[in-house]
Amino acid sequence: MSYREPAQTGARRTRSLAPPSSAAVPTTGITIYGCGADEAALFREMAPRFGVEPTITEAAVSETNIELASGNRCISVGHKTRVTNATLLALSQAGVTYISTRSIGYNHIDVEYAEGALISVENVAYSPDSVADYTLMLMLMSVRNAKSIIRRADIHDYRLHDVPGKELRDLTVGVIGTGRIGAAVMDRLRGFGCQTLAYDTRPMAATDYVPLDELLERSDIVTLHTPLNADTYHLLDHQRIEQMKYGAFIINTGRGSLLDTDALISALESGRLGGAALDVLEGEEGIFYADRRDQPIESKQLLRLQELPNVLVSPHTAYYTDHALSDSVVNSIINCLKFESGNQRG
């Protein structure tokens, strides 16, 4: 099984591999599930260059549309909908042996179950700059009270905010997870002149790593970029949030369940934390990526967070740039072709 964690490197930009030469290239079928119009246009443009015939559907993969993968051993899926174990079993029975997920994270797929069903799962690399840029934007918006200022301006209240903002150069930023995205965030922070601390279970050279407890105690801003797994679920729980500096900020562009949301809300309501900016949220499935203006929101946590003047919430959009989207499409195709080349039908 291919189960690849994001590479631990400070490279700032992902370059997609070039398509094969125009010499005769055998056609390979790949079924693309959960494909929005933007991705579909890219797949239709790029796939023929690689000798690939795509079957594209906007619907997420499920037991009801397995037939779309008929004859194709490789499929590509998005990250917006969980792939159930029943679907994985049905895919295996239909002859699918490889899934390329157009995301860095795997938490929407039970990879161990897939392995037992004889399906390999692999992620894609895409430009870390997309999430890194967005993370810095959220930091700046948080420490400059942007949500309250913009809300006031929208109703024509142009007074200064009650509390002055902070400058990054005066702050210490703790980066949890220093893979490609975390490293790109640290690279950007150097330009602001602030002190940075880092924590990772696999530290790199030439970076100021400290134990997690020390990072939490010393940081004015804590930003999360570590993969979500059994060891990192609720990495910031009630106890660890209590260790943080009074008035500190939390930024999460990783995965929602890295944070204990109830503990976060409690710390925000009490004033223990100065604010939070969340591009991901526990329970976001079925809410984010949909127009919910005329539908009730059942998540009490989300509703409470959006009420708070010092909390920014965005719908898991940090990755969404033209460059990163192109990377994820091309590299998903390349993943499938590499798998096929090493597993030719005998």
C-alpha cells in the first residue's frame, strides 16, 4: 500500500511533472469522483496530454455509482466527502486497486481498511504556498481585530477598535508541524521579523525546535500544520490550551479535529485566549462546501464560534488557488499512471 505522509522539506513551490512526450502513449482510464467544474475543466485539458481517458462525475464516490469505475483500476477522489468502508469494499469488488486522493490529508479514508480490501491509497503534493499565504492572512487579521473592524464598517461605524492591534515583529509564533506547509509558513514569518518556535515529531535541521509544552507557554500565536491521526486528535485539548499564554491566538488551517472545539470555545468565552482563526472545523462535513443560507445549521459549535467577535471562520478554503488546483489535478493523474506502470496487467 502507498501511504505517504507529506514530505518534510522546506521547498516553497511544488512543480508538477511534465507530461510524457507526444510519442504513442497507451490510453489509461481513470474515474474522477467528487469533481467540481473547476477541476473538471483541468482534467479535460490535462488528461489527454498524459494519454488518459477520464470519466468525470461531480458526485462523490459511493456504492450507488461504483459502475462509473468499471474497467478502471485507478480512481481519483476529492476530500470533501468521506469514503465509507462499504464503498471501499464495493470498489475492490469492482476491480479498483488504487485511489489517489486530491488532498494532503487522508482522514476521509480508512487507509487500513482499504489495505485489507487490496486498495492502495496515496495523496497528492500541491503548492504549499496556497495554505501558507492564507495562514499568514489569518494571523494578520486576528492580531489586527479585522473581523470586528469590518463588521463595524459594514454598518457605517468607522470608530477605531476598542483595543489596538499587534505587530507580528513583537510576537512569538509557534508552528506545530513543519512539513512543506509549516516550513513555508516559517519562511514567510522571517520577513516579519518575529520570533518563531517549532514543534514536530520529525524535526529538521536549522530550525528552532522546542518541546510542545514550551512552545505553548511561550507563543503569542500557535498555528497548526501537523497531519491528523490517532496521535494528534485533539492535540490542543483543554489541558494544553490552559498551558498557552494568556491572550494568545490559535490558527488552524490543518484539520478541525486537531483542536478540541469545546475546550477552545470555553477558553475564548472566558478570555483565556485572545482569538482564533479557523479554516477547518470539527463536524464541517455536510456544512462546508454547500450553500446553507436557507437551511438550519445544526452545529452549535460553529454557530457559537461565528457569534464571537474575535473568531474568524472560513470554509476549508486555504488550499483553493489556481496553482494548487492545477498541481492536485496533474499529480493525481501522475500518481495513477505510476501505479499502472508498476502494476501492468499480466
